[in-house]
Amino acid sequence: MNDPGHATGEAPPTTVSAAFPLNYSAGGACCKNKQYSNRLKIAYARINYHSDPDRMIIKGNTHTSSQIKGGIMMKKGWLAGLVLAIAGVSALGTVGIPTAVADGITTNHALRIVSAYKGTWTSPPTDSNFGNTSNAPLLGNGDVGAVMVGNIDAMTVVLGKNEFFSVADRQLKSLARLGISVSGMTGASYLTEQKIANAQVDGTFSAGGNIVNTTSWVQATDTANNLLITKFTYSGSGSKTVTVTLNPANQNTFASSVGASGDVLYRDVRADSSDNVNGIATLKARVATRVIGATGTVSGNQLSFTMNPGGTYSLITCMMSNTDSGSYQSSAIGNISGKTQGDVDSLKSSHQSWWDSFYSKSFIEIPNKTIEKFYYGSLYLLGSSSRAGEAPPGLWGAWIARNSDWGGDYHMNYNYQAPFYFAMPTNHAELAASYDKPILDYVPKAQARAASAGYAGVYYPVGIGPYTIDTDGAYHNQKTFAAFGATVMLDHYYATSDTAYANSIYGFLKEAAKFWENYLTWDGSRYVINNDAQHEGDAYPQTNGVMSLGLVRYLLQGCIDISSALGQDASLRSTWQNILNNMSSFPTQSRNGQTVFRYTEVGRDWSNDNAIGIQHIYPGRQIGLSSSAALLQTARNMIGQMARWTDGNGTNTFYPAAARVGYDPTTILNQLTSFINSNGYKNLFLKANGGGIENFNTTTATLAEMFLQSFQGKIRIFPNWPGNTDAKYGDLRADGAFLVSSEMRSNQVQYVRLLSEKGKTATLVNPWPGQTLRLYRNGTDAGTVSGTDISLTTSANETLLLAPNGTAYNTIVDRMNQPLAGGSGGGSGNLAMNKAATASDINSPSESADKVADGLGATKWTSQPQSAVPGDKWLRVDLGGSYNITRWVVKHASSGGETTAYNTKNFKLQISSDGNTWTDADSVTNNAAGVTDRNIAPVSARYFRLYITAPVQDNAGYFQVPGDRNNARIYEFELYGSPSGGAGSGSAPIGQIIAMKATANNQYVCADSAGASPLIANRTAVGPWEQFAVADAGGGMIALRSQANNKYVTADNAGASNLIAKADTIGSWEQFRWIDNGDGTFSLQAVVNNQYVCADNAGASPLIANRNAIGGWEKFQKD
């Protein structure tokens, strides 16, 4: 929307809108009945619409709607009627230019990148009584959550459910506790990994030569029956007894009972003492569990079974409430009683497919892997917390073990809204589908509250819950709760242009606007907001609060736009527009010589905590890069003066606001990295004082604002991204229902792709100022366009590609398929990965130097203490060739779960060309963080050394000199950059067709069987099977296209399998570095694993990228 200003307009209106007749229809916002009607959910189905409206293509197969069983769950749920959560993407596979409903390019990048990220624990979390964010492994499906605490001999899985609120206690209650104990495993070694790509937690526990492995997940495809599955495998000697218990949640004193049905153990729990409290039906649930693969025996309120060596067993647990089914108790038992191991395997497959489809909706890729990791972590955590048709998550999600802080409710003054904002720009609007219902359900109560206070419209308290529960019925002198509640809804509408959705929220928006139509006062020249506190509890008078002015403006503009789209209430539109035209300006003041916003015109002037002072910018949408220069400068001054980079409540809106107004992007990324390093949990939660799931928005929304902005009617590509920093994204969502993809490389935008869902006109700010652009529509050349702001008409489901004139269509396709140089996942970009590492000394063979280059994050190099081996400690990595390094990362002791006292304090990065003479490249002093992530000016060398002068912190006590425990402890030493000297595409014969003769046997490399077999050096003459075209793969990399079948050579299975010519397009597996060896030969290094291509077994075996150094078998001659 346009930047609203203070203008002189007509006199204030003398009439207000008519009363809002509440009508909660099946397709609308709410259902007043306590028993909700049946609904149909197709969760994230990978659907392409077929010409026959009753036929769809799901994951490449055609089905009638009645055949789609795997994605359909019947449930008495939150939404009446039909709820379709559709991810508009096709079956996996790299493709050319996709349509708006088929995007294999985004899928491939997304799954490649997210596969790199996980949380790792090497010691068991011990706190099982948490009332806010836990630092233990987390699982969930948007309805239930599970937190895994303790070792395998005494593990507690804390269970929660989003709707399990107590009316009497006015808060969310924890659901139950699942206990797992394996005999003979006391003191076992502990390793767990929360793998976000798979949405599972893997455990490895070892004691006395016996090993128990577990894989746990909460079934993603079924939020009606809510299955938690833990699969066990056991190797060792003798049998193991597993004991399983179900206990009430901490601080839930309401009646609970335990029972058995055959081999099923169950527990019934409830959230209130009586069946109805204040007219609201009490939440009741049953948790039932059973083992598959062994005979389970229930006795003494315990389930027990025996594991034998080599066996596989599955513990399957069902969690159902009376909102899931009227027969929840029998259903909970029936859902698991007949399950077999084959059923478990099928469930796991469908679970993985769900998450693959989820991640495939968009991707981002940046060099800063710390930020990138927490971006995907936030996606995983909200994807595990929120689901259409279910109760939305409260302050901490379902992951609580006792009565939670602030009741775990829906706090209406930013906390409830914040985690949902990023859902829209990341193309996950489905994650916000659960958000609206508690607010819309509460409308009758809010109307009654307004009338009681003498107001019109709706008047919300600060805290509500599902089912119209009042959790905190106070107002704290604030009146903007309904306006704040509207922000997510309006973001949702603008991002999707969905008029059906607009119709479902319009009644509430009108009621919220009606409040302000009547509450605002006219002082003769402007509309004024009196007595609305910006911070909770600020004493009146509080006039024209900057946040309030922004939120009310956004609400009224949203009402105008939606009423226009729906063709309703033209007279109200003029009323709303008149108020907007005559609204008070944002108050300002001078602070430290700069003009900044004042928190109010009369009342509070400033605050040193929270981020209220910028919430008219974000989420209020009132200032952006199209605003006036003066307003933008004031906004940037405000960011600099507030500097809430580590605020306990405000980072989730402060960072995105800074990006939105163009604050220095390098500062934003540096501060964000520091915040993550200081506040990031192993489970990828960002924990700050007072901040729970709201902080999912911090990393995600910030990057989204830096990559793409559209809220002022113009699409801006990389509007606030630092120079000399490559980046790439796919299918981020812009206002107007556009999916946008682009890449920044070498300070130049490479392309823009727009997928138009609704056929609206897009206005694109030219990313190549002053240049004429070539436009392709659905793969067809559509001529050129030019200008500063380019207006592009579109049709529904049309794909537009733009690049500077002269850029060929196929060039854009190739660029889109390429990963970012130094990217994630299949090609981690860590040049030190799997390279030879040595150290000053080692503490034990199991903690050797090579552990810092294995990429696991759970293993480490540990030096001898200085009392045993005096002197400084060092780690050396041989990259095998000269590289330009621009970023280095060190993961210290606390990154692996150890105390922060062991984090390395003082250290240097050193470089050498020969491994003997060293030069300082960068240094760090007084470090206390668990991860050091530093960008540096390019340095070129083959050998890189981490030189440690202070291995532990000053507070390490006896661990310091002259103690005997001041060992250096490093989990990972990572290096990022690109080849220098003869390495890279600069010395490669780009555009030429070559043959490659292996020096191992003087034979030519052949794409045998016309490319159907792996490459092998076994030919004495050159024909088409022995010829390869050298293509520029971008980022200094090359690709080889076989002339035998016109396919690209791929380091198959991420380099674990032989090279074969079978790829249609270039991805990370198809990228190689061309290494000029200086002796008339060259070598190829696969980007996917940083290993050199080898003519194995002196050329007798097929080529494979599995060597970390260059020898005779790794050299080739070019003919």
C-alpha cells in the first residue's frame, strides 16, 4: 500500500458502520459448536490440476479424488467443511522452466540444502520440568509435540497437544510423559541427532559393547490419530528388557487413570476437574502405546518387552483428544492395535514424503551457514507446531513439561502473531492457516467487552486461548489487540490474493475498524489516538503512540483493499479513506543528534527494551523503500538508536524492520550471526528472555525482507543485500500471489523468475538499472522490456523469466539449476571437509585431528592438556591445492554440548603455501561463543592452521594452567572460498569438446554403453563415447556433457557412486573444479564432496570422486 501521510481532507464523518451481523458459516471463520463437524484434509498434497477437474496428479501419478487415501484424514477438527492445504508443486526431479504448479528446480535445491542441517547432542538433556523453551530434541506434527529428555536407561518423552488448555487454570497444560528404560544401559554413551530434513530424531546408545539405535518421529500425515513412533534396533550380546510407562504431566493434578487393553498400555488425562467449565467442554485425552516386533506385556502399569540382538522393534504411541473424535478412547487403542512393522515402514515413507513436499515450496541459499541453518530450523519448528484445522501453537508450542510461563496462551500484543509472519514470504501460508480461528471465535465476547466498556466494534483482552477461553482478561491500558490480530490475516490476504480467504476474515476486520471509527477523536485538523499505551501498563495520558498509528493505518488500508476486492461496502471505504487521509503523523524527537520516532506524542518517549518503537514499520507496513527520503532516514536512525540486536522480546520484529528500511545489511547479518551464536539452541530454537516460538520469525523474516520486498506495490529483488556476497532463492512469495526466484552472483542479479498464481499485474523495480531486459513467457521469447519500474501483465499460472537483453533462455535455466557456489547440502561448500588434518598433539585416538573435517559436528579433536604437553596448540588442514578463502568457521566445545568454560578463548587463522612457514590471516581474542563464524578479505594458500594460544575460558577454574584439563577442544574447522591459481574454470577449456586420457593407464575415458554405464578409462581411440563438452557451471566450476548421450556427467549419490553421464541439467553433483597441475595434466574435483576424481585401480575400475589428494590415478591429459 502507499505510504500514508497526514493530509488535509474532508471533515470527519458523522456516521459509523452498521452493526456486524456475525455469521459463522461452514466455509467461514468460526464454528460455535463445541463438537466440530467432520472435515477433509489433503495435507500438502503435491497436486497439479489436470484438465479433468476430478482427476489430479499426485507425485507423478493420476488419481481420482476418491482414491487419494494417504493424504486424507477424517477428524472432528477446528474447521468445519473442507480444508485443502495444497502445496502446488509437482513430482521431484530437475526440470527446465517449471509452471506455477510444478517446480522441480526449487524442490531439488530445497532438499539438497536442508539435508545438511541437524541438531546434535553428545550428552543427554536432563531438564524434564521445563515451562518454556527446552534445549532437547523436538518433534511435532502441528497438533502434538514430543520432547526427548534423558539417556536410554531412563528416557522421558514429554508429550503435549496444542489445544490441551485448562479453562480453570487459564493455561495450556502438558499432556503426559512417556517413559522408556532399556536394561543394562546405565552410563551408556549418548548421541542423538534431530534431522530436520527427515523430521526425526536418531539415537545411538552404547554400553559394554551393546548398542541400541533409535529413530523417532511424530507422523506428519495424520493429525487426527497423532502417532509417535520410535523404532529400535539392538546389537550386542544377550537380551535387553525395555520398560515403558505413561505418567501424568507435571503440575496436572486433575484426575488421571492408567489401564490396559491386551498388549496396549494407556493413560487417560484431562485439563479440568469437571466436564464443563464456564460453558466450555473440558479437554480430555487418551495416550496409548504398544510394541511391534515383540510380545508386549502390561503389568503393574508398565509395558515391557524383550529385545534380542539383531532385532527391530517399534514402539507406537497414539495421542487423541475429545476434539479429535467423540470415540477418542477406543480409537486411540484401535489405531495401534493392528499395526505391523510393514505399516510402520509405510507410515515412515509417507511421513518423509510430507516433509519433502513441505520443504519443496521454497528455498534460500547463502554463504553464512550459521544463519542458513537457523532459517531452515525455524521452518522445521513452525512446520512441527502449526497445522490447518488444528489449534494453533501458543507461546512455547506444545513443547512444555509443566504449567508454562505466561500460560502458554495467545498473547495478542505481538507474541501470538510473530511466529506466523514469515509463513507468507517463505511460501508457507498454510502454516498460518491455524492462526485465525481463536481470534474469530472470540468476536462475540470481544463485542460484549466493547459494549460493556462503552465502545463499538470489538475490544480484545491481552490473553486468549482456543474455544474462547480467557487466559489474561486484562487490557493493560492497551487498545490495539484486535488491530495487532489483523496483521497476520492481512499479510495472508495480500500474499495470496485469495478472495475466499478475504471473505472469511472481512467481518472481523470491519468490527476491528468499527472500534477505531468510533474511538478516534477529531481535533479539528486530524484524527488522534488518545490513551492507548504502547508498553503494557503505561499510565495515561498516552497520545498518538507510534505503534498504534501504524497498526490502525494497516487495518484501515486492509479493509479498503478487501472491500474493493469483494465489491462490498463502498460507503465504508470512503469513511476509512477519510480517516487514513487525516490520521496524525508519526511523532518524532531528536535523540543523540538524530531525528527518531517518539514512542508517543504525549506520554512515553522512549524505551530501552522490546521493539515497539519500530512495529509501525514491521509488521505495520507503514515505511519501506518507496517511502519519502526523510521518513526512511528517520526509520534508519530509529534502528540505529534502538539497536535491539539482542532484545529478549523484540528481535523477531526488529531485524525484519531493519532490513525493510534498508539499514546497513552487513551490520544486520553480523548482528544476526552473533545473536544466533549466543542464543541458538541445539534443537535450532532461538531462545531469548521472554521469547518463545515468536523467535522463529527472527532469521526467516529478516532474510525474506533482504531478498524480496513487495508490500508497497512494487516487487524489489535483493532490496537490501550486502555487496560481494552471493545468494540465491526460489519461490519466495510476493504480494499479489507471485512466487519469485532470483540469484545474486558477483554483485549482479542473474535472473528473475515470476510465477503468477492469480494473473495479476506485477510491477518490478528493474534489478539491472538502465538496462533493457529480455522477457520469456512460459519459455517463449516475448521481446524486451525496459524502464525503472516495469509493469508486467500476467495470466494465471504463467511463468515469466527476465534477464539482461542478450541472455539466452537456456543460460537462465542453467543458472537456475546451479547451486550457489559454496552452497549447502549435497555440496556443503566446506573446503576442509574430508581433507587431511593434523594437530600439535591428540588426547586419544578417538579424538584425533581428522574429526574436525568430518562434517559430523558431534565428533571432536582434543589436544593434550598443557601440563602434559606444554605450549600452544594447533590444527592444520591441507586443502590439496591453493584456494582463496573468504570465510572460516570454528565450532568450539559448547557446540558439541560441553560447558562454555571449555570454549576456545584466543586463537588465529594462519596460512602457508608449504606447510612450514606460517602467516597470520585473522585473529580472535576473548571469544566465549560456541561457534566462531568470520568473513575475511580473500587469502590464498594450500595449508590453513588454527593456532590456539588460550584453549579455555578464564572461568574454567582448575581446567586452566597449571591444571590438567585445559585441553583444546574443536568439533569442526571449516573453510569456505574458491580455487585460486590453476584451479577453477579459468584454466578450463570452456566451450570445447575434449577427450580425457588417464595417466593411470594411458587410456581414454569412455561413457560406456552410450552413457548407460559408468565412466571408465579403457579406450585406446576417441569416438563420440570418449568426447565431452566442457560447460561453464558458474562460480568457477565446470560441467562435462557427454557426446554419447548429451547428458551431464554426475558424481552420483553425492560422490559415493561412480561417475556416470545421466543428468539433464547441472546441479551440485554435476559441478567440478578444473585443476591445472602444471605438468601438462589436469585433475577434477567434485564439488559435491570436495574429492578428486580417480581412475581407480589403475584405470581398471570406473571413475569415482573419492580421493583427498592428487596422485597419478587422479591426473588426466586433455586431447
